[in-house]
Amino acid sequence: MSQAESGVYALWPLLLVRDLDRSMEYYTRTLGFELAGKAEGATGIFWCRLRRGGACLMLQQQDPAPEPSSAPAPSVGFYFVCEDVDEIFAEFCGKGLILDPPSEAYYGMRQLFVPDPDGYSVVFESPTERWSG
């Protein structure tokens, strides 16, 4: 077994969010994730792990910033590889999201860009015949 394969089996990115309740609601009810873990303090849940299929991400309540308007926009994107992006598109539209239909990227992935309440880039994609990765 190579060093790259030795025991690493998952990546769980952590997203700092302005309103944890709003983000949990969005990811579970609208994007179809399920709650897989949570941490609570005196004021309620401050962290959670969400799962959809084999993909997980974590959300954590961001500490209040003195001037929210000066906070930089998130500069990271999350690409969830799925079997059929058109099926995901239909699912999300059925939940009331208004989205542009999936389109094919120059490198052969069919992609659906989905807005996130905190400005993160969330993309669901499935390979086409042109995909060589």
C-alpha cells in the first residue's frame, strides 16, 4: 500500500456559516443531506456534520464579525460527483429552487451550480462520455 492510500478514506470540509440554523435547513431540506452528527453548547447547536451518499461536510456557526459587510466572500468550491446531475436538478427544482439547467464543462463533466446561503460555490456534477479523469 502506498503512503497516499494508508488509511485516508474521507474528506469532511468545514464551512463557517453566518446562521447555522438557516444553513442546516437549506442543506437538509433543500439539498437532501441528512444530519450525521452535531455538537451543542449552552445556546444550542454550534456545529454539525451532514451527509448525502458518500459525501460529508461540516457546518460551524461563525463567530459574529464586528462588520459583516466587510467579511470576505468564501473562496472555496465544493464539487459533489453524482450519478445523474439531471436527476439532482429535477429534485432541487421540485423543492422550489430556481436554477439554471446543468451544462457541460469543457473537460467533460455535466455541472449544476447551486447557490449557498453563505456564498460558497456548490456544484453537483456527473461525468459525460468526454470525461477522461
